[in-house]
Amino acid sequence: MAIKGGKEDLELRGEGEHVRLIIPQRLRGKDLRLESGGFLEKTSGILKDASVVVDLKGSGWDRGDILSIVESILLPAGASVLSWSPEEEDVRSWMKREGFALYCSGTEEKARIQQHRLLAESLVIEESLRSGRKIDHDGDIMILGNVNEGAEVFAGRSVVVVGRLRGLAHAGLTGPEEAFIVSGQFEASQVRIGDRISYMDEHCTWWGKTVSMKVVGGSIVVREIVP
């Protein structure tokens, strides 16, 4: 199975128990909503609840491009990302550094697919969380807004907050080894990954910045994401 429009258009290919979404270089840096309408009409039945490997053709893909893919194609289709497959090594490098699941050939990828089947699907919250609200989910959680002070997010795997993180984020409740936390603007007094806790305040060098966090060598390591 292969579904596409014309030359260098979005393309969908069936690969056994998952599908591969191919995004051509010419769409980098563009508003994908202008391109994806007709494509989603053809593929919505296939993509719904599907596990997707996303191919990024060409070079120069950045975080804004990734977010556009998620918001314009994957979320409307109801699909979940199994892994990302960037063509350029520089793109692969920063995505790996920031905790994205990258496609690997052979037995390693087969093991990833098997693990993905056993894990809950991602939960996407398309709004900010007010104080007092609590979200608890066995898989990944993505917040397309802010997590305000007094709000709590508990995830079996990873937590991604597109906006400001001021409340509590606890990732890795069922899978701490691969779990990470990403925040578009970090202003939280503490974060938790698995059984690890890290306390922060406004004197931290990454306060108010875009960061990723994961457990390395038994401790939560914070890295600033530079645009």
C-alpha cells in the first residue's frame, strides 16, 4: 500500500504492523495544515489508532517543524508516533539528544515495536492545566499549553509540555529508563522521573528556558534546548 498525491508530496506506506509517513524536504518550514487536508481525507481510516514511523527527508528539520507535523497530521488523524527517521545526521543527532524515539533497522526496531504494543497510547491535552487539575496516564502525555502551579501530571512514560511548566510533572512511573520531560518554558520547583526527584528554583541557569530532562547515571540531568 502506498498513498500519495504527486511528486514530493506526503506519502503513506504500509509496513506490516505499522505505517510509514514520508514528509518531503519541500514541506520543511511550511504550515503543513495547507498541505495536509486532502491527504488526511484519503488516509484518515488508515492512520486512526495507527503506529507511525515518520520519515523526514532532506536536511534542516527543527523543533517547530516537528510540532507542525504533530499538530497538522498526527493529532487530527488520531495516530501515535512509533519512531522518527530523519535522513540528515545533524537532525538525528539533536533529536536523539532530546529524547525522541529514533528508528533503527533490524532486531532493535522489532523490539521497539513489540514494546510499543504493550504500552498505552499517548494522551494529548489540547489546553492548559489550571491549579488543582490532575492528569494520570500510563503512556506518554503531551500538553499543548501550560501546566500552571498547583496542577499535576503523572505519566507512565514521558511528559512534553509545549508551553510553561510551573506545576508538578512526574514521568517514568512505569518506564523510567526511557522516560523524559520536555518543557517549552521551565519554571517548576521540582520534577520527578521514576523514583528520582530534582528540586529547582529561579537561580537555576535553565529557569525560564526550553529544556529536556532524563535520568542519566542515577540522577536527573537537565539540558537546555537551544533554538
